[in-house]
Amino acid sequence: MRSHARPVGGMKIGSTLPSGHMQPADTAIEVLRQLGGRRPPIAILTGAGISAGSGLATFRGNGGLWEGHRVEDVATPGAFDRNPELVHRFYNERRAKLQSQDVTPNAAHTALARLEAMWPADVTIITQNVDDLHERASSTSIIHMHGELMQIRHAQTGETRAWKDHCDGTTLDGHWRPHIVWFGEAILEPDRIEACLRSAGLFLCIGTAGQVYPAAGFVHDVAGPSVEFNLDPTSITDAFTHAWHGPAVDTVPEFVDGLVDAGD
Ligand code: BJW
């Protein structure tokens, strides 16, 4: 697990230099020091890496979700128009995996729910994930900016419904599609996201590669400290005031404990 405390721009956050002895809880204490006595709203962006610890595949890298295809090439409305059967089958298989007994929220998901319960101001999760593991961990303030796997949407009316049975090209009237935001489509709830980022005074970013916009730019929209939690440095690590590199199941609970315990 490696830590990087970075002063960014004119806002010098922290005087801690990277140290092999620092723990995520120390970063939490440093963040609290930067906040003075304030306990501002917290915005948390999550990506596929937070659910990797629950056994769900990430999108990019070896063994990525789309099995040898670049997600940018296949997660598009055009790919669905060309081969709806294939795309429906792919999402049906992911729903089955998500509902299997071995997929449950992990310690990072439950730590975020604990943070929401303990922190005196709003804690909002803006998730790029389409799984329901934040809900199952008992977080309540969640924005699914890229849609939800367990929902389907009518392609013409936009009506959404809970998914109940396997979909194929003939399901219902044939116009139902996964409730997923593909490339080139508008993200969901942009106004709520913007308000959340503007009001937040602390930004946490967990398990995202920082390659998909607009989410990859959110770190620039929050005034205050920001902490990246990822297995490895990403293309946006330098934008954060602090970064922890290691499995989210380890780093996030330790950081949350530090934030909550020091706040007592
Ligand atoms: C761990 C770990 C462990 C592993 N612990 N960490 C500039 C500005 C705005 C837009 C654009 C722009 N440039 C280009 C765009 C367009 C495009 C875009 O970003 N393209 C890029 C390729 C450059 N963006 C869009 O099209 C978006 N829409 C949009 O901009 O709309 C504009 C508009 C407005 C009005 C009208 C119309 C249009 C939509 C993006 C939709 C993304 N959709 C997907 C869906 C896939 C379908 C599916 O679910 O099957 O969302 S793509 C995929 O990527 C998915 C994810 O949510 C998203 C992000 O992936 P994520 O979460 O980062 O996962 P990975 O796998 O990439 O990374 C995992 C990370 O975890 C890694 O870093 C690991 O190291 C780490 N990790 N294990 C901690 N244990």
C-alpha cells in the first residue's frame, strides 16, 4: 500500500511527504486538519475497482468485462443496434452473476455506508457502477450516473422498469434495452451531480481508471481536499491532493475509521 500526499495548485494540502509508515487513517487525520473544524458534505465517486473486491470484473485491463473487446468499441448504442441479441445476452449474464450468492458488498462498500451514517453532513455516492452493492451495503444517497444493471428502459419512451426475466430481442414489445449509459449517451442526473460536487468540501474517488468523462473530471469540481483510492496510480492521480494505492477493501475502511473516529 503506497501513499502520496500532494500539494495541488495554489491550495497547499498537507505537509506530509510520501512515507512507508503512513496509514490511510493518517491521511484521514491530515484531511481533517486541512478542513479545520469544518465537517463539509462529502462527494464520493466510485468505479469498477470498488466492486472488484466482491468478485465483479472491471472493464479495462487483463480479463476485462468485454472479453478482448475495448469497452469503448462495444458499449455503444450502435453496437446494440447491430446485435441486440449479443448485448442482451451479455447483460443477462452479468445480472445472473450479480445475483449469485458469492457476490456481496465488501468492506469498502460497508465503510462508505458507515461514513454516511456517522458523518454530520451529507455523504453522497456518485457511482459509475451499474451494480447494486452500495444499496445492499445500506448507503442511501446514491446517484447511478451510468445506469443500473437490474433495470431496463424503453428505448422510445424512456420508461424504466425493474428487470425480472431474461431479455432478448423480442422481450415485451422488443423495444426494451438495458438501463445503461453507453458511450455518446448523456449521463444520468447531471444536475444532481453538479449540485453535489459544488456543495462538497471533500472528494473521495475509489476504484476508477479515470479514463471516462465526465466522471474523470469531477476531481476538478470540488473545492477542498481530494483522495484517490486505487490499486495503482491512474492518469488522474496528479489531480488529487492525496492518493492511496492498494486494494480498496483495505484502504477505504482504514481511511473511514480515521475520519469518523477522529471526528468523535
Ligand atoms: C482497484 C481494485 C481494487 C481494480 N481496489 N482499485 C470529455 C468530456 C466529456 C465527455 C467526453 C470527453 N472525452 C470523451 C468523451 C466521451 C466519452 C468518454 O469519456 N470517452 C473516453 C473513452 C475518452 N464519454 C461519454 O460518452 C459519456 N457521455 C457523455 O459524455 O455524454 C455527453 C452527452 C451530453 C448530452 C447528450 C449526449 C451526450 C458516457 C460514458 C458512459 C460510460 N459507460 C460505461 C458503460 C459500459 C457498459 C456496461 O456496463 O457494460 O461505464 S463504459 C465503462 O467505463 C463503465 C464504467 O462505469 C466506466 C468507467 O470505468 P471504471 O469504473 O473506471 O472501470 P475500469 O475498469 O476502467 O477501471 C477500474 C479501476 O479500478 C482501475 O484503475 C484499477 O486499477 C482499479 N482497481 N481493482 C482499488 N481492488
